[in-house]
Amino acid sequence: YKTLEAVASLYASTKNPKLNEMMDKAIVVIGKSQREDGYIYTKAMIEQRKTGSNNQFQDRLSFESYNIGHLMTAGCIHYRATGKTTLLNIAKKATDYLYNFYKSASPTLARNAICPSHYMGVVEMYRTTNDPRYLELANHLIAIKGKIDDGTDDNQDRIPFLKQTKAMGHAVRANYLYAGVADLYAETGKDSLLNTLNLMWDDVNQHKMYITGGCGSLYDGTSPDGTSYNPADVQKIHQAFGRDFQLPNFTAHNETCANIGNVLWNWRMLQITGDAKYADVMELALHNSVLSGISLDGKNFLYTNPLAQSNDLPFKQRWSKDRVPYIGLSNCCPPNVVRTIAEVSDYAYSVSDKGLWFNLYGGNNLTTKLADGSKISLSEETNYPWDGNIKISVK
């Protein structure tokens, strides 16, 4: 789905018919794979066919909702780029399935949704279709988070979201959560959501983020702090934020997806506040901890993004320190960084009733409309970030 989203974004700017044909063929296959009730997660569906079981969302480490969330986003982007509803209709069926599922699911069952891309996806579906059920679902997803007996900091559900004061746990899951909540705030204006987001942002930016914009310093951490002989009390956390200023260089985890999540979160904070500090972090992460996840020729990728490397560490690290064509254990990062690069032009400018805002610098041509409907065209010439000379010509 992330690859489809990248192709749709490239098609929007190039109108290359081969890209359109490629998407059409893939969408037909996706549609044939979807169950009649809207459920679609091929890994589980293959297992269901083998065993005859019909269980969904039983495994708290399953990526069902994560995959459906990226389907939602891809469906919306494809519709905007092509005007076609083929992928959007598949996404609508999947979103309807989630809506019906969450209406009756217990909080414990509903929490089985790691890396919550569907928080962003559901709100994007609401914006695209104007179906009020999708905004209702987004509200429900945040409301039930933390209403379980065995929540974990790893999944940010040990404490209800509105009671959280520190960024904790798995950095990808956290940044995706914060981006999704920012989307929900943009549509509802609930001050309590923004208050908690501000606490999370201050904590990450003042205590837990690298100078590259990277997030998730530790391969493995524990939470909450303290001593206990009960393993349930001291929880292991994969790619954890860690304690304040616990930012090792050689062993930094900084998964590419976590850094992309930082971009997604700060982009949304910029849109809802207009505060340039969010544009600064977005630019910082894009240039330093997102681009590091892909080689210059676009063929090799990193899962982790440490700030230093050594061949003399007294242990073997879990992830390769060299970029590779395919990340066998988890290939989530390559399509994520590709779609981010394909969509970077979307982050370059913003429009408000005060005019046009420059969020990112780089050589480009822009034709758009201002808030009052008047048209504007401009070109930007620069060698940024290698130097700070920027020439803007309004046409």
C-alpha cells in the first residue's frame, strides 16, 4: 500500500501513463483478495484458509490495522491523483469493517493494533468521503486506548492517552499515535488532545530526539523504571525512546519509520498551529534521519540510522549497519521512505488567509491558489542545503 501511495504521488506530478497502468493492475488483485465483509490482511487470510479459523485481531503483535491504515491512505491519495475510486472503494469497505468491528470489540481486543497508521488513515477517509462514521471511529480509537487491564508502555496503552505526560515506548507506534491524534484534533478542536500533544512534543524535542531528528534511541529498553522481580511490572520495549538524554551514537536504533513518523507528526502540528518550530523539526528529520534510510541510487535501505559506526563493537547488532536491497526481517522502511520522498513536495508550502508559507526550501516550480481563490505561480532556484542563497521569482 505504501508503494502504491508512492506511485500515485509520482503519477500526480508526472502523469506517466505507465504508472497508471501499474496501479490499475495491482488494484484489481487487491480487490480480489478482499473478503466480502471488507476484511483484508493476506497474512492472516492465508492462515485462516489453512486452518479453517476465522479469528481477527487476536494477536496483539499483528499488523492488521496497520496494513488497513495504509490502504486507507493509499486509497485517498490514489483518488486525488487519478480521480478513480477503485482503490478508494476497497478502502471504504475495509474502513466500514473496522467501524463495525470496533463497535462491539472489547477494549482488550481492540488494543491489538500496533503501529497505528489507521488513526491517520481513518481521519483521511473522513476528509475524503465526508462519512461521519469515520470521524466517530477516530474518536473511539483514542478514547479506548488505555482502558485495558494489561496495557504496556510499549504500545502506549498502559495509561490513557489524555493522562500521559511523557513520550514512552516503541518510537514508531508513539509517533504514529501522535500524528493520528493531531489529525483528530484538526477535525474536532478538542483542547485536551492538543494539550497532551504539546507535552509529548516538548518531551521528545527537549529530552529524547537526536540532532538528526531521529527517534527511538534504544534497541531494547524497559519501562516503567524501578526494580521488581515481577516481569509483568518491568516491561521490555523494542526500539524504545529511553530515558531523558539516553542517546547513544554507535548503538542508536532510530528506525527509519520512526523518523518518518516524526515528520508526519510535525507536519500535522504545523498545519494546526502555524508555528515554525514544527517546520524546523520536519526539515531536520527529512534531511538527516529519513534520507539516511536510502542510498543515493535508491536501491538500498537502512532499518536503523545510528550516528556513528564501528567494526569493533564487542557484540553483533540485530540490524545491518550497511544498506541492503531488501530488509528480510521487516521490510516496512523501504516503501515508507520511498512514499515520503515522492510526497515531499506536499510539505514544501502551506496556504492560509495570510498568504503563502515556505516550509521547506529546494528548487521547484509552484502553481496554486491562495485562500481568497487568487492564483499564484512562482519558481525557486537554490542549492539549499549546501548554501543558503535562495532566489524566488513570482510569475
